[in-house]
Amino acid sequence: AQSVTQLDSQVPVFEEAPVELRCNYSSSVSVYLFWYVQYPNQGLQLLLKYLSGSTLVKGINGFEAEFNKSQTSFHLRKPSVHISDTAEYFCAVPQGGKLIFGQGTELSVKP
Amino acid sequence: DSGVTQTPKHLITATGQRVTLRCSPRSGDLSVYWYQQSLDQGLQFLIQYYNGEERAKGNILERFSAQQFPDLHSELNLSSLELGDSALYFCASSPNSGNTIYFGEGSWLTVV
């Protein structure tokens, strides 16, 4: 079975600093990977996805992620965060047609 | 706006009661998923329907049931409610039983 592990439950960072949210996956088959974001009191929104091709994937709001097969990772990065990036971020992997989510990482951007 | 519509947005009910959560998928999407989000369990997959038929079942309690109607909308029925059922219930949809799914805003259920 495929699974994802988000290594940090909370990441506090100052505004305009870079950030990396870590995600490791476990899979013995071809991997598709996703990052979703959940802003306070809202639903989940697709941030970016890796299906195939270039290992560097660009998403919305200036986020990007890199698929690293040798390290089984799909870390999410942003070079300069804003207060509005404060949210919970979920890494996900498909399994049997549904998505299995990690436990989430709460990104808190402070002024 | 993802295009997935859920009602009601908020619901408060008493233990032992029964509620129905409703979901309209994005136009053209055949697959509907239900997830439960709680502080202690995180995001848990409950059940998936594809074009009216149950496709996959996750950690869904026997007190819970769902269905997808011919017009592709779906309902999640929660019965004999317990305090621990208080959570945010998400509906999501996708064009097929594929990979990218789109979430609604969720239905907040509070059991008192």
C-alpha cells in the first residue's frame, strides 16, 4: 500500500523567509504525488501535482515541489512566504483511485 | 471555488440523532468521495462512488452510509450520532476514478 509521511506537524516561519515542508512517500509502483492546501475554515485546494515528466513541479501561489525518487521525497518549497500562506498543507498519494493524505503540516507565517 | 457544493455548511445535533449531508459534484465528474477530518484522526477516507456504484470503502462506520444518485449528487447519512462523530466532512469529486480530486468547502458537524 502506498502512503505518505509528513515529517513536521508545525512549521513557524517569518514573513519573506523561505520555507520547506517535507513529505516522504512509500510506494513500490509508479508514483503520483499531490500537495493540497487548506486555509482556515476552508476546504482543500490543489496546490500542485506530480504525475510524470519534470521532477520540479510548479504550483499556485509561488509554491514548487521536487520529486526525488532516490530519497522517496516530494518536499514543498517557497522562496519567500507571505502572511497569507498561513494554512495547513497536506501531501497525498493515490491508492486504488482515492487519495491517501499525510497528517498535515501547519505553516504559520509571522510578521 | 472548486465547483463541488456541500450542504449544510454547519450542523449542530444531539447524540443519537441522524443527519444527512449532501454533495453536488463538479459538472461532469462521475466520482464522488467522502472524507472525515478531525483533530485526532486527520483526514480519513470514508467512501467513494463512481457513476452510482460504490467503488471503494475506507474507515466508514456501520452507522454511516452513503449513496450516489442518477444525477450524480451524493448523500452521506450519519445515524446514532455520538460525540466523537463531531468533525468536518468533506465531499470531493473527480472526472473518473482517477487521481486529481476537487474538494468542497465541507460540512461542519457538531454533536452535543
